Amino acid sequence: MADVVNFEQVQEWIDEYCKIEDGRKKEKLQNLIAMACMPLVKRMARTLARRSTDPVEDIIQIGSLGLIKAIRSYDPLVSRNFKSYTTYLISGEIRHYLRDKAAMIKAPRAIQELCYRINKISLELFDESGIKPTNQQIAAKMEMPVSQVKEAIDADRRKSIVSLDQLDIQFDDEFSNWTDKIPDVSYEDMQNSKEDRLMLIDCLQYIEPELKQIVEMVYFKDMSQLEIGELLGMSQMQVSRKLKKALNHLYDVIQERQSA
């Protein structure tokens, strides 16, 4: 399965991000990197969501926290692979939430460990084919009976995942929503902030109409490259190339506006 993100380009941006000292310039470049990597966050969130009733939007928000942490803490002297680094932090943030914040029924440790392995194998199989794997495929990959995989998945599904808007936590004898305690570094907050959103929308006006349309479809309408290709009458590869070109142009616009 092809990458949902052009990490070759993102690697160049994150390397430059690490060199910039001006706070405002770093923030703008951070937003561009975050926007480019959001398809990865959404794909991982939907893959790790364990049933249709999971609050996927909440999981995407949690994964976005991992993405921002990856951008801000990445050190090119320690690692030269931002793709692996950010994937690890996004996955860790989501799994931490699902394991420690959402599960109201604690399964036996052996079942929890097996569920973790099943989720990991499921993600690997999904990466290979782009299709959600069946219990039979997972069992074959793990070399264990299908009944054992199904038992672990059923136990996992009995966990009740609570929405962030519903989860109340007590602080100093007062109750407040979990969302009130999420740090302001979340990408959701940044994207929804008026200034940053206006900056991105304004920069889109300076790129070609076709490229602007593709960016809006991917990042604002949450369409896949295949869906965009079918709608615009082009192949997925053509959409991928145009998206890369669009992001490069958008980056150039941001750089020019920073210089000005």
C-alpha cells in the first residue's frame, strides 16, 4: 500500500523546522507539516478504532497530539527517519488513550497482550493490502486458531469506550470534561484557531485552481486519492503527484510571506 503521506517532502520540512529559531516561522511550518501528516493520523485512528461505536473523531484528536509531539520533539541528530518516529508517537498516544483512559472493563492481562498483538498485526496487514483483514487472515499471520483470535477480539469489544465529552475527571473537588484538560498543543485546536486557519486558506489562493481543489478535497473534505481520481478523471498516481506539487507550492507561498 502506498504511503498516505509524502514523507520524503515532509522530511525536508521537518529538517528545516529544526533549524528555525523564529517562533512564528516555526509555528507556520509546524502547521504545514501537521496538515500534510493528518491523513496518516486519520488512517491510524480508523485502523486502531476497534469497532464502529468507537469515537473515531476523539481518537483522531488524540493521535493529533502524538503528531504535534513528534514534530516538536524530533531531533535529526538522533533519528533520520521522521516517518517511523511520528508513526510511533501517534500510535503510542492512541494506544495509551484506548488502554488507560477508555477501557472501563479490564480484561485479563493475557487477553490485553493478545489484543495488542492482534491490533498490531491488523495494522500491518492493512498497510499491505489497504483492506481491513479478516479474523482468518489475522490468525494465519499469527499462526494460531481462528477461535482464539475471535475470543480476544470479542473480549476487546466488550470494553466500553467513553467519549471525551462524556468522561468527567475530578480535580480539586471540581468536575470537568477531559477535553478541558487536553493541552492547547493539539492540532485540532491549532487548526480551528482563526489565525492559523485564515493563514492556510489565504495561502491556498496563491496556488493553481486545480491544485487548490485537490488540497481542499484531501484536507478539508477528507477524500481519498482514489475518490478524487474518480471524480476528476485521473489516476491515483496523478492525484498523488499533483498533491505533492500543491504542497510544494503552498510551502513556497508560506516562505515568501514569511520573508515579506
